[in-house]
Amino acid sequence: MSALRAEARTALAIARKDAVAELRGRHATVSTLFFSAVVLLLFGFALGPDSARLAAAAPGLLWLAVVFAGLLAVTRLHLLETDDGALEQLALYPVSRRAIYAGKALGGMAVMLVLGLVVLGAVGVLFAVDVASAWLPLLTTIVLGAVGIAAVGTFYAGVTVRLRAREVMLPLLMLPVLAPLLLAAVKATAAALAGDPFGELGAWLQLLVAFDVIMVVAGAATYGYLLED
Amino acid sequence: MKTRILGFAALAAVAAMTAIALFVVPADLNQGDAQRIMYPHVASAWLGYLSFGVTAISGILWLWKRDLRFDAIAVSGAEIGVMFTAFAIWGGMMWGRPIWGVFWQWEDPRLTTTALLLALYVGYLLFRRLTDDPQRRATRAAIVGIVAAVDIPIVHFSVEWWRGLHQTATIASPDRVLNPAAPMIFVGTLLGMLGAFTLAWGYLMIRRYQLARAELAREEAVRIGRLEDARRGVARSEAAR
């Protein structure tokens, strides 16, 4: 039990380190937020100007923007570590690998959460969708989505960060794995916005929870091998 | 020699089953000749899944035993799996055009799942090429292969919930075989094709594995050669001095 508490403390310390670095440098959030805003604008150009169609497509656009921006965010968070061989230092600490993974994923989750909420607001404004009335299910979906993207993203950023072609490899590996999350999150968002007429919201949220749990476990179990090599 | 015999046996079996599927088995009452695509289609889809399972398990064994032979099996599985999966998708599209009226049916869960499966393992193969050190490549590939395999069931369930219209498993429910006059001959042909394709799969796996071992050996030889070149260069410069 105390071992688990120690791991949690390590994870929190690493997440706090990332948060402090982020608050001081704002490597991940500012560029990522701007990127997602540009993506939303381009979606508007691609599908607009019919506002009814944009509103109907809003859940999908929201999550595509979040996922694309998430790719950038997790890359930035890991580049932070490779700059001065920081990841090697981190790997040398006598703490469990799971804790390091959890810490990095927690930091990523915080960034993804901010990102998700801002993009949600932007979608509400740009595509004339009423996001305030269904705030609780939407918030739940965004939290679950943020956990999943951070869990998968931390793992794949760790896999690709030391490769020559990481800009190509990260999306290539990560996007197909995120497909179920995208699907469930879009469906949950659409259901929440429509007032859940078919009572399917719970099922999609459960799928998100299952995805998050499986990916966190898989990431925690394998991340240690990454640090070793 | 034994592998060569297996190769010829596989070739003969596939040719024989193709002839049976094309000329002996009657055409389906509802779907006509297009239904004949089902025999190689189902067989290659099944072998795709089998190959990716082999890749995941060899990945775990590499992480556990640290024997590069497991990595050679893993890459064989991924490459051959991609080939069979692509073939299954292609066959499905050829079948879908006359039966569904479209090449691609978004509402079909298995089609979309299989397409994602293909994307996952093409990514895996591309990813492998980026690391030169064999040990490191094996480790990285193993964990990517494991996470991809973990993702497959989630993809499957999520897409299934999207509502689908794929032909449900034919063997599990014989009453779904549409021609009432000869259900057994359909099932028998499918099983025969499955057996023939599995023989071919076994042959390809063995050959690809041998190739992977040869590639590893060549990489090793190149590395040793470079070391010796460097050593000779140092010796020469010392002699010149």
C-alpha cells in the first residue's frame, strides 16, 4: 500500500514538473490551442457556410480538432524531455517505470483537458451549438477523452520521440489506435448535445472508460521497456 | 527440402480448392457467382488475424526471453498478415460492388475494423524500418505490436456498436447458408479453402522467417565489417606515423 502511495507521489511530482515547465514556457498549450483554432476555421471553410450542416457535424469536428491538436501536445511534452537528455536522467531515477509513465500521462491529461474545454467553447461559438445546457455529460466526455488521448499519446510519443521521422510516425501509429476513442467520444458528444433521446450516452461513456483503462494499463506495462533501450 | 515440399503441397491445395470453388460448388441462389469470392475472402481474413496474433505473442516472448528469433517471427507475422488482410479487403470490395452496390460500406463493422487493422500493422512495418539496432528495434516493435493487438478488440466492439450489416458468421449458423439444397458443400469448400490457405500461410511464414534471420545475419556481418575497417584504418594511420 505504501509502495503504491510512493508511486503516486512520484507520478504527481513528475506531472507537477511538467506543469511548472508548461506554465513558464507554454510550449504545448499556446501553439496547440492556436493550431486547433485554425483547424476549426478550416473545417468551417471545408463544410460551410451552411450553418445547419456545420452544427450537425460539430461533434465530429470538435473531436478531430482535439485529436489533431493532441498529437502536437504530446510531442511537445516529450520533446521537453529529449532536449538535454532529460529522459535518460528520468530513467536513471530509482523509481518505478509505471510511476514515470503515470506522471507523464497526468501532465498530458492536464494539457488535453484545457485543450478540450477551450475547443468545446470554440465549437459552441463558431458552429452555433448550445454547449451550456448539456455541460455535465460534455464535461465527462472531455475528461474521459483527455485521459485516453494522454494515455495513448504518452506511450506513442515515448516510442517515436527518438526517431528521425517522428513527425510522420507519431500520427501514423497513434491515429488508428485512437479510432475507437474518436468514435465513442463523437457519439457521446452528439448524444449529449441532442439531449440523449435514445439513451445511448451511458454506453458510449462506458466504452470510453473501458478504452481509457485498457490503454493506461497497456501503457504502464510497456513504457518501462522504452526507457530501458 | 521439407519446406519446398510444403510449398508445393500448398500450391496444389490452393489450385485444387480454387478449381472446386469456381467450377464444382454451385453458385449461390441469391448472390450468384459473386458469392464464390467468400471462400478466399474468409480464409485470408482469418489468416490475417492469426498472423497478427503471432506477431503479438512473439513480441511478448522477445521481451521475456530476449531471443532475436522471436523478433524474426514477429516481423514475418506482421508482413504476411498485412498481405492477407489487404487481400481480404480487396476481395470484400469485389464482392460488395455487385451485392451491396458499393465498394465501401461504412456501416459494415468488420470492413471498417479490418481497414483499421491494416493501418495499424502497416504503421508497425514502417516503424520497424526506422531503428537500425536489432535489439532496440525488436523491443520497440514488440511494444507497438502488443498495443496494436490490445486495440483490435476495442476497435471491433466500438465499430460493432455503430450498427452493421455484414454477413454474420456462416459456419456458426448453418441455416444462414443461403442455398438450401447444398449447405454442406458450401461449408466443406470453405473449410477446404481455409486448409489450403493455411498451408500456404505456413510456407510463407517459414520462408519469411528464414529471410528475416538472413537479414539479421547480414546486418551483423556489416557491423563487424565496419568495425574491422575502422580497426584497419587506425592501424594504417599508426603505421604511417
